[in-house]
Amino acid sequence: MYRILVADAIKPEGLGPLSEASNILLIQKTVEEAANELDQIDAILVRSATKVTEDLMNRMPQLKIIARAGVGVDNIDIPAATKRGIVVVNAPDGNTISTAEHTFAMMASLMRHIPQAYASLKNGEWKRSSYTGTELRSKTLGIVGFGRIGGEIAKRAKVFGMEVIVFDPFLTADRAKKMSVTSLPLDKLLPKADIITVHTPLTNETRGLINKEKLLTCKKGVYVLNCARGGILDEDDLYEMIVKGHVAGAALDVFVEEPPLGHKLLELDNVIATPHLGASTKEAQLNVAVQVAQEVLTYFEGNPVSSSINLPAISKEVFEKVQPFYQLVQQMGSIASQCMKEGIQEISVTYAGESLDFDTAILTKSLISGFFKSRVDASVNEVNALLIAKERGITVGEKISADSLGYSNLISLKVKGDNRELTISGTYIENYGSRIVNLNGFKIDFHPEENLLYIQHTDKPGVIGNVGKILGDHEVNIATMQVGRKEAGGEAIMVLSFDKPLSDNMKQFLKETEEITFMALISL
Ligand SMILES: NC(=O)C1=CN([C@@H]2O[C@H](COP(=O)(O)OP(=O)(O)OC[C@H]3O[C@@H](n4cnc5c(N)ncnc54)[C@H](O)[C@@H]3O)[C@@H](O)[C@H]2O)C=CC1
Ligand SMILES: O=C(O)CCC(=O)C(=O)O
């Protein structure tokens, strides 16, 4: 049974797939209310209110996945989650339209003083001349951060007859052209825009991106909006620039501290504000709840998720291509690790063959996680595998080769240790499954079973019989046995599989066979 803590207000109608699953228990409580059961929680679902800190994660030793019902993940300590192997997913586009519409509503309200006029009228006043506004038509809108929300705002601005200029260091010329916007560096955008709206995530780079120095380069009388994250527009600097009359007004949906009780910006007449309502529509809340519920369900079904923050994104089509190799590479990593019980310097993997014609990064991560599982602990997974390799000073390389040696696909792994090297190649054959086809340069063909014994020995009459006899004398039943050699009388190998795990003592008995030069018990 997986226990899922729904810690923030997430629309229950969207959580249907989770509440209907027989192996899932949904617990609708805040972190404080669930304090006594945190150690049993497998997944946590949050919006922006709950801060998923390293400390909170430490109180949740079973935690496997954090799901953010929304876009911004600045309330989640991603590096800490990654280190622990906890998958972080979000709902990247469920609230795009709502947030774009809200930003647009804020922009129109700001330019026409609607909140101030409304408050005045409600107060019994009729001050028409005090609330003369400015048209949006022909104004230049500067969008900083041109992703999903920025793009939707641009479409709406064009319909209103605005000119749209954008700044986004990751924007391609192709997308700028398709969206009919002018892409400019920030220092060129700021002096040109009549209105500036920010739509970046909050990161170390974007915190304080628009500060006093930048605001001073803007037109006098510029209007600014922040419906992304508090802090992208520096709050103190904005206050000063409004008070000095350089900025004509601001519309804010987000604040550094939420709620921003007693905030000085809220005292200014030309600042309008909403309490982080960008995504607060029936539609957006249903969308994001459905999206994260589906992701969590997919994860607990053992399938790769599609909108992870700390795993490579993977589409359904790629997933179908990846799936056959997913377990094979984990097993190859694990076999290599159990055959190389020594310090490792380098792991390199080569992919060859037409059926491996996709981004193989996810396979490399799966392989490395298989390698470390038997060395570190079961919490190693695709999320933290490369980080663990790096921490241990192990170089991980990935190559594509044109030569698949006649197989339709061939994955080859080379592990360089302090004293030895190990190579292993595997393939996936449709309707037949995974096969290991080469081990340390010996041609062989075996299915990676649960309990294996790998023996390297001198090719002499009687060795195979002797091994069989020793195992038989100890009532060990051999399930399968594969042998391989390079040349008669040289080095040879055998790989045996068993129904039950072999005890470590058996290694001692087998070691008496002097022709055996190397032996490894492998459990997959
Ligand atoms: N007020 C609200 O309720 C909501 C706020 N948000 C906020 O809006 C942000 C943007 O959301 P989306 O458009 O969906 O995200 P997105 O990921 O589609 O777009 C973000 C864009 O910012 C750009 N960017 C990153 N660093 C930048 C930098 N230093 N300078 C300029 N551009 C930079 C990226 O290249 C990307 O194109 C989210 O990160 C979230 O914090 C999102 C939804 C609701
Ligand atoms: O959960 C919410 O309402 C906030 C939405 C938001 O800020 C986001 O998706 O980044």
C-alpha cells in the first residue's frame, strides 16, 4: 500500500485515478497534521504553500516522489530530492492559460485603474477624471521569460494591437519567428518597453533580475507586472522607483513572503495586487490535479514519468522504445558491479543498432543505478545515479557506435577498476528477451537470471564436471549452464543459474578447483 500525503488544497475531483487505485491510500492533511505519520509517506502532493525542504524530506524516509500541482518548483529543494533519489514531478501546462489570462487582466486593470476606481465608487465617490487610463493599443509590451505563459500573453497582446518584444536567453530564433515577436537582449528590451511583465522561474539567476539599476534604464512612466514569482522584481527597488515616480505603477500577484502582510508596496495607490491567484481557476486546478495524479500513478506502476524535474523528459513513443532495454541495462550494470568488487575509475557504455536510435541518456542512468544498487543501497535510482558516480570520482561516458556486430541492437559496457577491467555486452531479442552475449571478451549467450555464478577458468578436461560434482554434492541444483572460450586450452568461462541463491560457502568449496581463476556470485 502506497501512502500519499495531499498536503495542500488540491482539487479532489482531479485525484480520481489515485483514490480509485486499490494499492493507494490518500491522506488529506497538512504536514503539521500528519506529523506522526510522515515516516510512512511514499508520496507528497503540494501546491505552493507547503515548503518541501531537506529537513521535511529527512522526516519522510520512505518518500519516493514529490508532485507539485502547478509549475513553479521553487518551494521544493530539488538538489536534496535528487540526492535522495526522490523523483520530483510537476504539472507544466495545466495552469498556463489561467495564469496568462490573469496577467492580462492585471495589465488591463493596471492601465485603467480599475481596482482603484472600483474601491472609490464603493466608497460613495464619483471621480471620473482621477481615473483616466492608458490604452494598450500601440504600446510596447516587454515579456521577460518567453515560455508557455509568456507565449500565451504575447498572443493576447497582439490581438490588442500591442507590439511585443521579448527577452529569453533560451529562446530559439525559430520560435520567435513563429510567434511573430522580436527577441532582444534584456538591456535593449528595457528602454523600449512601455509595460514589462516577467514570466521566468525563480532561480539564482532570476532573483532580483529586475532591480533598481535595470529599472533606471526603463522609460520614465513604465508599468511593471510580476505574476510569476516574488523576488524576480526586486521589491525594495520597485518600491523606491514607484515612490520616486520613475515607475508609473505595478501589478503583483506574487511576493517574496506570502502572505505579504503589512507589505509597504501594498500601501502605494498605484500598486494593484492579488493574493497569488494566477492559477486559481476551476479549470487550472482540475488540470493540474489530474496531471499530477496521473504522474504519481504512472510512477507507482513502475513506468517512467513524463514531466519530471530531475529526470530526463520522456515521451510515450520514446518510452515504448526504451522499455525493452530498461531492465537489461540495469542487469548489466549489476553484473558488472558484482564482478568488480574494487575501486572503479570509469564506466563507459556504447549503444549500437537501429532499435537504439533514441536519446539513450535514460538508459545510461538506469545502467549506472543498477551498478550502484548492490554497492550503495536500494535508494539509488535514475534520479541520483550520475550524482553518486560523480561523488565517487567515477567518470561515466556514453557513445554511439555504427557496428552492432550483426545484432539488431547491442549495448556494451566497459568498467575500468583499480586493478582490472570488465566488459559485458547485451542485446534484446523480440519474443526472446534479454541476452548477455559477451563477457570479458568471451562469446556466450545467457539470460540474466536472478541467481548466477560466473566462473573464469583454464580450459581443461574435467573442470566443468568437477564444478557440477561439487555443486551436486552440496545438493545445489543447476538450472542452466552456458560455457564459452576463446581458444582450446586457453581461458574459458561458465555462467550457471540456480533456482535459489547460492550460499557464499559454495565459493570456498569451488575454490579448491585449481583451474578456477576468478569467480563471482551474482544476484539480480
Ligand atoms: N502566479 C501564478 O499563480 C503562477 C506562476 N507561475 C510562474 O510562472 C513561471 C513561468 O511559467 P511557465 O511559462 O509555465 O514556465 P516555462 O518554463 O514554460 O517558461 C519559463 C521561461 O523562462 C525562461 N527563462 C529562464 N531563465 C531565464 C532568465 N534568466 N531570463 C529570462 N528568461 C529566462 C525559460 O527559458 C523559459 O522559456 C513559473 O516558473 C512559475 O514560477 C506559473 C503558474 C502560475
Ligand atoms: O498552486 C497555485 O495556485 C500556484 C500556482 C503557481 O504559482 C505555479 O504553478 O507555479
